[in-house]
Amino acid sequence: MPEAWIIDACRTPRGIGKKGKGALADEHPQHLGATVLKALAERNKLDTSEVEDIIFGTSAQRGQQGGDLARMAALEAGYDVRCSGVTLDRFCGSGITAVNMAAAAIMSGMEDLVIGGGCEMMSAYAQMGGSSPFIDSDNLVLRSMHPQPHQGICADAIATLEGIAREDLDKLAVESQRRAAHAIENGHFSKSLIPVYKADGSLALDREEFPRPGTTLESLSELKAAFEPMADYPLDEAGTTYRALVNQVYPDLQIKHVHHAGNSSGVVDGAAALLLASPDYARAHGMKPRARIVAMANMGDSPTLMLNAPVPAARKVLKKAGMSLSDIDLFEINEAFAVVAEKFIRDLDLDRDKVNVNGGAMALGHPIGATGSILIGTVLDELERRDQQFGLITMCAAGGMAPAVIIERI
């Protein structure tokens, strides 16, 4: 089968996703997307008329994020009008899926030069209106078949079922902050990080805005569980609650609420993009590959627990690649909630020093549709820095899904 090569990867910093507080919150999401697309074109001297497609992940496709963000970002970036674009939604898994679909188009032989990436402006969610993108509260037929609570309630339910204590989750959150601070201080993100400038040319943001390096176990212990009040909030006139949705499937489960702002992913804005090419195109245009796509997989699991698909997705992608866990040098599992990463490590019996080595979303934030693309670039940079070979990236997504990909540094 033809290979898909990763030529380059870049991303914006992650800004706090709150109007009036975040440095990127007043920017248009198309502008964030255009920032990374323009950087790819400039860094690689692209003839953008030869970019055959741009595939972006964006989860909340409403308001400013509606209307095919990939195409509009390409136009703002000054790409040739012949370069097409499409925007997809696999909730949190959108960024990995966008890159995987770009790779699949190349590996099928149908295209030679494709960009995969994503963008999410979580600061704009309050202005978007509409129901939560994670819950189908109106389809009562689907709700009776597969009740789907809020993801935070799911995280607490999984921790209860698995017997994972809050202290263990808080320890992981503190370690995520420590690793992120170390990575930032030592420039581990500098190869991919692209500053964002405003329309008038002034700097908007050139650094990670969300991390809280002073986080300690003591400071986290003072935080109240975030999702306990939400669990019993009535969702409809019948008084249905998130807790009741969980108990439809797990009637005897008494949820212990252990997640809070400190051990959950941060609400941020950001964008990322990766340039992929076929070997023939790359060689013909003097492009030096940084990595190749080894294998890709998608996996579904319980929609009610929602966050448990990364472990089976990792096993599936390893099987497709003909590899074992011991072959992987670095793992990235998105820290949507601490329990997701903790369960991933425990179930697969992983060496913690190989997992999220530069911190994760608890410290750096999780710009939904962009995160997967960010993580692929982060693993690639770190494989190069450490002179290692294989990385596996996966993440949970609403609806009980997880995409996964294995890359090999060239």
C-alpha cells in the first residue's frame, strides 16, 4: 500500500477560552485556521494550487464556526482558490480523524498533497446558542436506547466503576502541570508553535496561556467536585437528570463525584494543521518527510459511559500495524478528564514515563476539534527530540468513540 508522509506540523498556542480573559477570544476562528495554514505554506514554500484538499475538524459547527471553516480559513490564508476544503465533526476526536482521512486519501492513491487539522474557539460557545453538542436530549427514541449523559458525569461514573480515587486523579493532574511547565521552559513546543497576530499586525498570543504551574495536591484538594450539582439538574419537563440517564444502564451505581476544574481538561481556543504528501510528490518537490502514517483505527464503545473507547482503539490500531505495546516509544492519550488517562495507563499497564510526557489537556487545555492534530504534532516533535521511532495517539470522543493513529518518525 502507498504510504502517507507527514511533512510538517504546526499549531497556535492555546488561549484561555473565555471572552474578556483569553488572548484569542476576540479572534475569528477562520483567522486561527488561516494562521496555521499560512504557516504551513510559508514554511514549506507550497504551491497552494497543488494542495488537493484541506480537511479540518471542528466540533461545534455553529455561528462563526459554521460554514465549512476549512475552506474559509484557506481563503483567508491566501491559498489558491483551486484548493478545496471540508470540515468534519467527530466531537473531541475530530482532529485525529481529519489527519487520518487526509492520510487515507493519499494512501488510496487518489490524492498527493493534503492538509489535515482542526480548530475550535471554545470562547465562542456561549454565543453559539443551541443545545450541547455532546447530548441529544430531544431524540427520546435514541435516549431510550442509548442514554448519553454529560461527559463530566461519565468521567465520575467510570471512576466509581473502576474504583479510582480522587487522590490518584489529582496526582495525575499535578504531574500533567509539572510536565507541561518543564516542556514550556525547555522549548519542547517551539518547533510547532506559531504566534497569532491580530488583523492590525499586533501580537495576539505567542505562548501557552492556560497552564497553572503552581498547582499542588493541596490546592486541588480544596476544589469542589464540578459535576455533582449538574448530575441532578432537570433536563426536561419530566425531570430527567444526567444521574437518571446513567442509572438507566447502571441502576445500582452510586456515582462518587471526583472530577473538578483541576483534573479536567481546560477550556481553550486553538488551531493546528499537518501537511501530508505521497512519497512520489514529496520526492518530486524536494520535501523531506518527518514521519509516516503506520496505521489508523476507529473504535466505538458504550455511549452511556462515553469515554472508554481509547483502550480498545489502541489495541485495534496496534493489531492493524502488527505491533505490540512494547514497540511504542511514546503515547498520547487526551486528558479530557483525569480518569481517561489513568484508566488508559492502568488497563494497558503502561510505563508512565512514556505517556503524555509533555503534559496534557489538564494543564494545556483541549480545543475540541483541534486537539487531536495538536497531539500528533506534539508526539512527532518529541520523537525527533528523543531520537525515538514510534508514537501512538488516541482520544475519547462523545457518543462513545475513539480514533487512533500510529506514526513512525523518518
